[in-house]
Amino acid sequence: MNEMIIPQGDGMLEMLRLKKYGGGKYSIRYRSFLTGGYKVIPVTKTGVFHCKDDATSWARANLREYLVKEVQMLERQTWRSNLKVLQLYNSYAEWRKEDQPRSAQQDLSMLINYGIPFFAGVLKEEDPNKWCEFGEELLEWLRKEARTKKEEPLAVSSCNKVINSLNHFVKWMVRKKHISYANARPFECIDQRKTNRRTEKDLVTDEVFDAVYNHISRQKNGKLYADMWKTQRACGFRVSELLGLTFHWLSDECPAFIKEDFVEKGLKVYGSIYLESQPAKPYVKRVNGVIPRTPLKWRDSISPDNARTVPILSKEVWDLLVERYDVECEKWEKKTYGLYKDSYLLFDGAQRNIYLRYIQEANASLGLKGDGSHILRHTLSTEWSLMRIEDKVKELVLGHKDQARKSYDHFAGKINAERAKAAPMRRLRKVG
């Protein structure tokens, strides 16, 4: 990196612009290398300044860090000056967005921020025919040198996403005859099972679960989010799936081929939830009375064949879901949100960012690591493995990516299709 282009000391103040806003406070802006315009630094990073001198002092001490990051980002994109590589990428991006729109954004992001910059920037190798010769060097760079925007090392899963994005790009170049088939060897992914082996430290104990539940309960709309926490622990939903649960998916029945395996292990099945789709956006919002939806993870469309049936094995969770079901039934009868049943959510009013923030705050107050709820899925999956629940049943219920679940999909689709047609107005009962 060319350090000379980054001003130091008082020289940085020439790039600084302080803006005064309500209450006599100052925000810090600087001229961006990337855009040429002025970019604001969030107050969460700088703190609140009531004095211009204090803001200037902070900038003198900290602004260079932001400028260095921008120069690093610029250097990552120097490959764009190579017209051959740029034309290949633009053609591929256009095809990918049209052919596979759901995965295109992430795939292209990994490619332009890590994949192509490694070959065209780090190795200075501009001929794609030779890229596949440097698989080992790519792995080493991803594991040791590549950094996120927060200057953190890439997780193993992120490294694999970069590798997969390159494999997709190489495969496309072969198909379009931009490179020869003989030079197109796939890059090998990292085996996450060996590098990320889970231990008992990755599970949620009853004590930790109760402590987080109690913390969430004390927050604004605490019961809503505490009920989500409890339901996620009992059913293993992903957060997006949990937010999208509609009232007419709840049933006091459960398909026999799922129920039998749990009953044989001494568990009681109180009911089930039919899960067909999830909200398309992280922020759940009704548009003209309809919540935009997208297929479940690892599924290519919204249909009964691609749905899951999740058994409810906790009496407490069943009772709280029935309470919420009754509330949504009343709204449905009044047509509060219109004529679409999928707009009546069991956890109506909940938002992903608030739910995860409450969990982060709970973990911080308890001195625990972790900032999400996905660990609840791992805990439930581990418990079922210990009970020797059939792998095929477990994969189907939790929605894990595995070829084994496909043998059940067609049968499950028939059952789910029949249930989807049924009217949801039959009132459910709590377990006495």
C-alpha cells in the first residue's frame, strides 16, 4: 500500500469537515478516497461532541485508520483496470443475475472482494487459464491474510463461499470457452467438519437458557421475544423461519412417519407446525396487506413438496403457541390485515434486529460469548442425536442440507398439501 497518499497529523484535517446539528453537537465527515464526496463516521464510533475542538482532536487521533481502510479497499479493486478480466466479470455477473438471482448477490460479492482480487491483485496473474494452478496459495491467503470490512479474519464458511464463487466463475468461463477445459480444475473447499468440530461448549445449558429468557422478558415487548426464544429452543427454527410463522400452519396433528420416531424415544408430540416459506426481507413488513415471501433455505420454490413439518414436543411451547393462534384467529375473523392468511403471524410485530439485540445484551450481561440464537438449533440437533432420532427424520424436520432427506420429501409433500388446503378455523386447545 502506498502510505504516501495518506495524509498524517494536521495534514488529515484538510480532509475533515465538521457538521453541526441539533443541540450544538458535531458530526465528523471526511473526504472519501472511494467516492470523492464526504463520508460521515457514525456517532456510535466517535461518541458525541459538544465542542468543535474535541471533535477535531478525535479526528487527529483516529481519522487515519479510516483512510487506511479506504486505500486498502481501493487496492483490492485495482483488477478493474484490467479490461479483459473486467469484461469477463461483467458478462458473468449479467448471466448470474438472470440465471440464479437468489444466490447472485452473495456469489458476486465474494468474487469481486476476494476471489478476483487475489489472482489479479495479490498474485498479479491476469490470465484466468492459470488461476487453477494456485489453489494452495488461495487457501493460505484466505486463512491467513484475507480480512473482512471490520478487519477480522474470514470464517471458514466465508472462505468456502469465496472458493465456491470462483468455481462457479471458472465453470462459466469453460462453458463460454474463455478458458480451456484442461486448465479448469476446481478449487478445493475447506472441510468444516474437521476445523469446526462442535463440543459441549457450543450448546445452551438449561441455566443459560433460563437466564437469557429472563433477561429478554424484562425488555420492551419482552413476552413476545421471550416466547420466540422458547419456541426456537423447542423447535429449532432459524430466525427468519420463526418470524414468518403464520397462524394457520399450527396443527394438533403430526404426520405418522415423523411422530412415530419421537414417540418411540419416549417423547410426547403435542402438535406440529407446517413450514412452507419465510419472509423475503429481514425486516418483516406488509406490502398491500401481503408479506413478501421466499422459499426456505436449500429449497428452490414455495410448494408443499418443499415444506417441512416440525413437531412440537414441549407442552409449555404448545400452550403459548395456542394463545397466539387464538389472537390471530380473532384478527383473521375481522380481516384486520386483509384476506391473505399468510399475513397473520404467530409472532406478529416481532423484528429480527430487536430479537437479536436482546440476545446480544443478555449474553453481554451474563458474560457469555456469542451474539445470536442459531446455537439453539445446534443444541436441539445434538439432543436428538443423543436420543438416536433417525437422521432422515432429523434432517427433514430441521431443514438441514443433505441428500438423504429427499426420500421423504415426496411423501411429506402430499401430507402437507392436504393440510394446506384445510380451513384453519378449528380452534386448538391447550393441554390440560
